[in-house]
Amino acid sequence: MTDSRIPTSAHPIRVLLADDQALVRGALAALLNLEPDLTVVAEVGRGDEVVDVARSSGPDVCLLDIEMPGADGIEATAQLREQVPGVRVLIVTTFGRPGYLRRALDAGASGFVVKDTPARELAEAVRRVHAGLRVVDPALATESLLGGPNPLTDRERQVLREAIAGGTVSSIAARVHLSQGTVRNYLSSAIGKTGTATRVEAARTAQERGWL
Amino acid sequence: MTDSRIPTSAHPIRVLLADDQALVRGALAALLNLEPDLTVVAEVGRGDEVVDVARSSGPDVCLLDIEMPGADGIEATAQLREQVPGVRVLIVTTFGRPGYLRRALDAGASGFVVKDTPARELAEAVRRVHAGLRVVDPALATESLLGGPNPLTDRERQVLREAIAGGTVSSIAARVHLSQGTVRNYLSSAIGKTGTATRVEAARTAQERGWL
DNA sequence: CGCGGCGAGTGACACCCGTCACGAGCTGGA
DNA sequence: TCCAGCTCGTGACGGGTGTCACTCGCCGCG
């Protein structure tokens, strides 16, 4: 309050925006630029361009979507933390899956906001992240704790990811370089761990819980 | 130009926004309100609230997403055309599936824009729709014409929709009140028409082509 | 009237899938 | 050292799945 060393408008917070949908990207820029203490200095539409643009534009906070071509927001977060020191990351994504939250925080994100949150809270989240605080959707945080850890092994995850498309066991076995019987065993154990009856249901529920 | 009966600022175009993601909704509102000749008069997050809010707020143009709870944007379009005369509809959606475009236009939409389009073009699309013109993403329009009509029968579509979740034939047969053998026949013919090998692949490709 | 097309169903066949039991190799911890 | 857990594989069983041929009734058309 009385400390003149923390000006709000003299040095606005510099924001980098990354979202694959140009319309959403531009709209978020308009929203954030309405705030006098925020300024959008760069926009990108691909995950693999984030680091380069961040180097040249020097943002304070990077606002990253997860679903992006090239590299997803979580990979981009890890790259930023490694190659662009000092920058903070706020993940803004459509799906509030507990596994996403865990992996985003592990990758070094400072905040995690779903696109269901009211628009006026986004600017405040950016300010909190810039101040060094953590911002996490509270409902999602409790769900993540209640959900427990991922019970699937690496192989089970790999096979489930291939099973989403709906191909036959032979095609999955060919893609992951395993025997058909082994693939069926992994699928069977994944079906058991997810409490489902078919491989497709198993893949869908595992995806919803962020286990992939 | 010389016609004073079409003022641009005296009577700004009144816009209703419908999108299930609050953040995107608010951001689009910020974007459109930057234009002096546009004003966002209402925002809704569910498809089944569109008609009521349109009645009370009196918009000129309704900007509808397709993926919404309650009723999707295409249903909402049909209801608007029927119950709120004079209002025009512009569909703004994530997925540029040819079937969506066709069904949206059949329902009475005046425009169809995907969220990949640049942000600055959205306001222009709203103005064109308000002026009585049609606005259709050109790439999508050609793809829709090339794709040809929907080859699936009603029953095949119904069975495919149920098959997306991945359940067994018995559960599908119970939900659609058909024999198991009949369900398998419809699935088989749908698999043939989509050029796939399994029911899940058939359901996915049919969905991508907008055949459901 | 016959004819074809479509919806709905039945039956049969080969194949695929989910499950279980079992074995071998490998790694890390008590 | 033994034990536990993960990986990868094989073999077999029962049931589910995809395909085909065929039937029956209904409707519209020439």
C-alpha cells in the first residue's frame, strides 16, 4: 500500500500468449490488454515456438494452453524453465484433468487455470503468478489429491494410448513392437485397473483421469 | 456510403455471446467491445438458455458455439429462428467439420466461422451477418462440397453414436431397442461405408466427417 | 400387378478379444 | 540371499465381433 517500490503501472507485467486457436488467442489478448498493469508482448500458436519467442520478447509471465501442435504446453513449460530463467508459467487449458495438473506442476508451472473460470479472474491469476505465488484451481486441486497416483505402468499407458484410435490388437502390437498376446495382457490389466469392460472404455476413462 | 439510413455508431450492433467456457466467453466479449460499432448485450453458457436471454436482451446477432451443455449451438439456432424472428446467427466453433457446416446452415445460421480464424476478422464477420450477408469459411465450404452427402441411414447413425462410448453390442442393442443381430448388421454396413475395420474407427471417422 | 429398395430380424461361420495360468528374465530393496 | 514387482512371452478357453446369406413386411413406382 505505502510502498512506492512496487509500482503498478510504471512497469506493466509483460505477458506471452500461446494458444493454437487464433480467435481465442486474440480474444485473450484483448481481455488482458484492458488491464492497465498488463501488456501482451507476444502471441504464438505452436508449442515449439514458445521458447524462441520468449527469448526475443522477454515476457514476465507465459500463458500456455496445453493442447497445441508442435509441443504441448507441458513440454513447453519444461523447456522454458530450462532455457529461459526467470520467466513464470501459467497454464490455461480446457480440460481440468487431475493428471494434467500434476504433470504441469512437475514441469515447473506456477499456476493452473481451466477455461471455465470467470474472465475477470484471469488477470488476477497473472498478477499472482508474477508475484511468485502459486495459482491452482481449488476444486481441481482437491480432486487431484483424492484421485491418488497413477496406477498404470509405462507399458499399460503406452498400449492404452494406441488403443484410443480403435485399431485392432495386431496394429497396436506392430506400433509398439510387442507380441499380440503381450498387448492383450496389458490391455486386460488396464481394463481391470480402470474398472471397465472394454479397451475403449478403459482408454477413455484413463484419459479423463489424466493417467495417459 | 452516402446513405444516412445506415449509421455505424448511432445504433451499434447488439451481440449475444454463447460459449460454455467462461474465460473464452469473456475474452470474446472484450474483443468485440473494442469495436465502436459493436456492443455485447448478453452472455450465456448453456444452449438451452439462449432463446430466453435473446428474448429479454434483444440482440441483432447471436454468436453461438456448437459444443454447449443443455442444447448445442445448432439446436439453439433452430429454436432462435423459430421463436425470435429477425435475429441472425453466426456459429463460431472449434471443429471445422463439414457436417457441422451443413447442419448449421440447414438450421438457419447466416455464418460459420472456426476458431482458427484471425481475431480481427470476427468483428467483420458479425457486421456482414448483420447486413444480411452469408459468412462461410471458404476452405470449409469447398471441403463440404467435395465430401458429398451423408451416406449413412438413420439407424446406422443412431447405432454409431451409441458405439462411440465403446460399449458392447448388447448394451447398444438395449439402448436403441433392437436385436443384437440387427445392431451388428448396421455396424457392419457402417464400417463398410466408412472404409474402416472396427466399429470404433467407423464411429470416429463418421464423427470427423460430420455424419453423425 | 410385379418390382426394387429399405428396415428389421435370424442363423451360421471364422475370427478377434478378454481372461487366466504359467514361465523366464531383470531390477531394486530388505 | 530371497522376495517382490515389472516386462515379455506362450497357450488355451469362452464369449464377443464382423461378415454373409437369407427371410419377411412395408412402401413407392412404373
